Amino acid sequence: MHAGRIIQDLLADQCPSIHAKRRHCLALMIEAARSGGLGLLKMSKSVQGSSSLRHRIKRCDRLLSNPHLATERVEIFRAVAQRVLQGQSKISIIVDWSDLLADISQHVLRAAVVVKGRAIVIYEEIHPTAQYGAASVHREFMKTLRSVLPAHCQPLIITDAGFRAAWFKMLDQLGFAWIGRIRNRDMVTPSGKSDWRGCKEHFADTKGRARDLGSFNYVRSNPVPCRLVMIKRVPKGRTCKTVFGKKSQSHHSKKQSAGQREPWLLAVSPRLSRLSAKAVVNLYQGRMQIEQTFRDLKSSQWGMGLSSSQTRKPHRLTILLLIASLLAFALWLIGLAVRRNGFAVHYGSRKKAAATLSILSLARHWLQYHSSALLTRRQIAEALNELGSMLETYEI
């Protein structure tokens, strides 16, 4: 049972309203994207069948422009969320923006559930630059995300410093708990006082362990009640170097370096008042997992190669992202199933090298060398249960 069959079974069970031929075609394109990458021509060349390339291109083209599939997208994400989050209520979800095209004309707003090792996308939208970071976009996105999640879920939303006071107030209104980072020139003041100061003034008191600074109001012009937690992490010792082996002096490199050297000043929702400072830091540490999902999507060398696709129309990009999300979900189940069966990739000079391989990479290796082997539905069900046990949860 490979990626296409896993998705076809999922849609047949959870989305019976979707036309059977459309489910079948979507499963074929997911299998084609696994072997060829994301893009009209790349998927068309990899589609299984005896028809000519011309007809396979037309078939793929029709799916990417199918208006029915575009309207059924939320239902499909809901089906994935129901499978992944079954039995779990207090889960951590990362939300972030990312540039989708090299010309920065389109951006993806993505929500991914935190798992031990890598995040799993449960909903995403594409928006033009004019709508990047818009409050109305954020509100509609979170309302749709709420409809995608199972009714029993009480998600914790984790964001970086790009999401500020208006975002946190909107989450409070919609009933979400949240954790976000405070940076730059944002102002804070202890609750009940009007002594507004720049957030960086607290950096002088930072230490190597997580500290609870107490209740504060965040942003003078639009105060948000929260709790502040701060920690100064030990430097990783990483240095960005040029091709000549010297330390990079580019503006981008210096900006990223400064951000990594700064202590974490985290704003915590009042709903999480019982969560310890150490637990808050541990939850926020998982935020970088969503960056790995962006790399899995775009990278031609390590991922699905969307960056090399020539697709520019938003409605077609939306379907490509849906295919990528479903493929990643299927690879998770395949990777966990073959790992349970004892499959491992042995390479490198150390035995533990195989243990550092991601579940998605393990699945790709297995599919490359075992294309004729099939996994049973029972093995996939066991992998799904294991995936559920790997979700990052919180307790208050």
C-alpha cells in the first residue's frame, strides 16, 4: 500500500461526497509527485499508465484547475486532521507565513501540528503580497482552522515575533490559547502599572534557565494581558561561512545571527497560567519544525521541488500544496510502518547515523528499493496509532 493508495482509502472513508474519479486522479497525482516532484510536467512524466505524455499532461492540467477539488480542499484537510488528532485534545499547533515564489508575489499561511521530529500540515492558504499579515486574513484563517480541527481539540497556537498584539487579541476572542515571541521595539509594562518600557530592557536580567517574569501588558497602543517568560539559550556555535571559508558579512546573515543571539522573551496566554516557565520554553522550541515543512515543500534537493515548478496561478498552486500535504501525510505512515518492521538505512561512519534520518526520508528510501512490496492496512493503522502518540501535547 503506497502513498496513492493510502490517500485513496482515506478519502473514500472520510470524504465519500468527493467524486470517485476525482479521488482516484488525486491519488495518482500524489504518487506521481512522490517520484517526480511537484509541477505539471514532472508529475505528468511520472503518472502511471500506458497513455501518451500529451494525454497525461492534459489529465494533470485538468486536476490542477478543477474548481470542485478547490472547494473540497477544506473537507480533505478536515479528514486528515480527524485521522491524525483522534484521541488527542490539548495539542500544539504552529502557525507561520512563508514566501511561496521567488518573486515573492504569493505567500502561504500554514498551520502544522507539532510532532516529535517534524510538523504535520493540517491546513494552509495562499495569499498575495497585498494580503500578507492582514488581520482579516488571520481571522478567517483561524475560523477555518477551527472548523478543520475535531470538536474535542483545545489547540495551543505557537507563533514567532511576526505575529503581534492584534493577533493575540483575535486568538483570545476565538478562544485559543497562545504563545508568541516579543522582539524589536515592542513595549511592555507590569500589570496595573503604566511604566512602559522597551522589551529589550529585560534582556539584561536574563539567565540560562527559564524565568517567569509575571503578568504584563504588551503593546502600549493596543494592550494585551499576558505572562512573560524569558530564557537565554546556550549558543549552538554555528557560523555561516562564505565559499572561501570566511564568516559571512551579508545583511541577511547578520540579521539572522542577531535574532539567534537574543534571549527568548515569550508572551503567554492567560489561559496557560498554570504552565511552568520551563514547559513554555519546551513548547516554543518546537516552532522551528514548521520551517522544515517549508523546506520539504520547496527544496528540489531535499523535498518536493515546488521552487523549480513554473506554476504561478494561485488556484493551481493551492492544489499543488494540497497534493504536497497529502503526500507528506502518506510518507509519515509509510515511514513509521517500515520502521516498525525493522527497516533502516545504514550509511555514514557511525551506527547512529541511521537514527538521524527523518521518517519522511526513511519512507522515500524504502519506496525507492521496495517499489513492488505492499504494506497491509493493519500496518498502516498501527503506524497511524503511533503517529498519534508522537503528537506534542500540553497539560495545565
